[in-house]
Amino acid sequence: MAETRILTKEDTDTAAAMLLAGRLVAFPTETVYGLGADATNGRAVAAIYVAKGRPSFNPLIVHVPDVTAARGIAEFDPQADALAEAFWPGALTMVLPLRARSGISPLVTAGLDTVAVRVPSGATARQILRLSAVPIAAPSANPSGRISPSEARHVVAGLQGRVDAILDGGRCPVGLESTIVGFDPAPRLLRPGGIASEEIEAVLGQGLGGAGAAITAPGQLASHYAPKSALRLNVEAPLEGESYLGFGRKDATLNLSETGDLAEAAANLFGHLHLLDALGRSISIAPIPEIGLGRAINDRLRRAAAPRDRAS
Ligand code: TXA
Ligand code: MG
């Protein structure tokens, strides 16, 4: 691929026109940057897999501007309705039965009879979705197996020359990917993310089951989200020569949140990992409490620290 155009947040009309023309455009959502393509255009979707080096069995999330558009591609039951009402637009993805004649390319769902759908809340993403008026397939805009991008420069570092455009809309405020919920038909947490599972359980009035064998998010391979440097988790005191990623009142190379605020820590997570990775030293990381957004942070950290031989 030739040159990657860098767009500004005023260029949403250009971004939408490029997407409609079958091009790949990276743009910010409130969670992380996504690598977008027209979900109804098989060739455009195929180009996502090529640009990311992503295994083709790993399906993509479809982004739409509102619940009405979501109903055009997926079938909602009352529990899905309740979650859409409570959390959209926002950092929730639901895996639902794919509607007949949805127009979604089978490459998006990797041949499954379900589709992952989300209505993002980020203003730039919403504008692009409204202007393009087609469902947009968008995985996180990182090379497969690498840390997700929460800033445009992360996308530039990973994908420049492999995508048609990158829209720089600043930092993503949530900083972690969306929470994914599937139904079998009981609601299950397929990936912890930007909305705490406790909040979802409160709306449903019941607990979320775990992913289980029958229904899983195929992207949840053990060593997803890996930085290049080695990682050690739950470290109270770093070793000599290590970079230390702190949380709470700690002397650290970088701190996720000096006040111990989990939302601030989530927003800083990928950016700080990108920065520490660039230092080239081993990275040790302070313990993060396993509550609320801490679950999603720890999930990403465990994957980042896992052995690399299964990296996708
Ligand atoms: O916040 C986010 O969700 C970001 C932004 C760009 O929206 N997107 C994102 O996409 O994280 P991606 O492709 O990196 O992760 C999508 C996850 C993968 O683990 C994939 O396996 C799962 O969603 N997934 C997609 N369709 C599915 C389906 N039909 N059934 C089960 N899992 C599915
Ligand atoms: Mg991803």
C-alpha cells in the first residue's frame, strides 16, 4: 500500500468518504483506536485482516451509530434491549444472532451465525458512522498480538504504510477495549473491558457467566496485547534495572494513577505500556485491585505477560 494520509478531527467527511470507497481508515473511539472498513464490503474487510496480520478466524466488531442501525444487523432479546438502553452509546459490545440479509460480509463474523455489535460514544466515531451510513467493522488498530492504541501515534507506529488513513482525534478517554457480553442464551462475560461487569450485572439483575468453551471471543488467545519487553505482574518492589509501572502511592517510572483511581489507570494503561516498552528494559507492574475496571486492567496485563509462542 502507498502512503497513509494523516487526517485531523475536522476531516470526518473525508474519513467517511474513504470508508465508503472501500478504504481502511483508523479513527478514535472512546475506548481505543479502531481500524475501520465498510462491513458490507468483503474486499475492504479482507484488507483489515491483511493490514493487522490477523488470523482470519478471529471475527470483528461492527460499529453502528444507534440502536436502530444495530437492530438492522442483529436480533435483540429483552436482556439485550436492557443492556443497549443502559450502556449505548458506550463501551459495551454485544454478541447477538446475526439477522438474515444483514448485508454484513461473512468475513466480519468469520462464518459464525452471531455478530458482535457496538454503538460507540466517542464524538469523532459517531460523526464518521453517521456520515458514512454503513456499518463499520473495526478491530483495535494495532498489528495483531500487539498492545492496543489509545493515541494516534500508537497507530502510526504500528500501521503506517499499511492503512489508507489515520484520523488523529487525540487520546481515547476510556483507554481499554469495550466489555463484550454474549448470550447462550444466559448472559456471559466474553471480555472484561471499559464497562465494569458489576454495572452490567446490576442492570440485568443477575450474574454474568464466564466465557466457557461453547461461546468464546476467539481473540482471547492467551498472549494477546503483548509488548516486546518482558513483564512481571503484582510486583511490590521492582528489581534493579527494571522499569516500574506503579499504581497508587509508589515511586515508579510511570504511574497508572497516583490516587489509585481505576478509571484513570485504565485510560493510562496502553499509553504507559507503549512508553515503557520503548525504553527496552524489562517491565514490572504494581498490583491492581481485582474489582470494577481493575478486572479488565488485570486481564490485559495477564495477556501481555503470557508466553509469546501463541501470539496471533
Ligand atoms: O473497544 C473495542 O471493542 C474496540 C474498538 C475499536 O471498538 N474494538 C476491539 O476489537 O477491541 P477487536 O477486534 O480488537 O476485538 C474484538 C473481539 C475479539 O476478541 C473477537 O474474537 C470478538 O470480539 N468477537 C467478535 N465477533 C465475535 C462473535 N461473533 N462471537 C464471539 N466473539 C466475537
Ligand atoms: Mg484487539
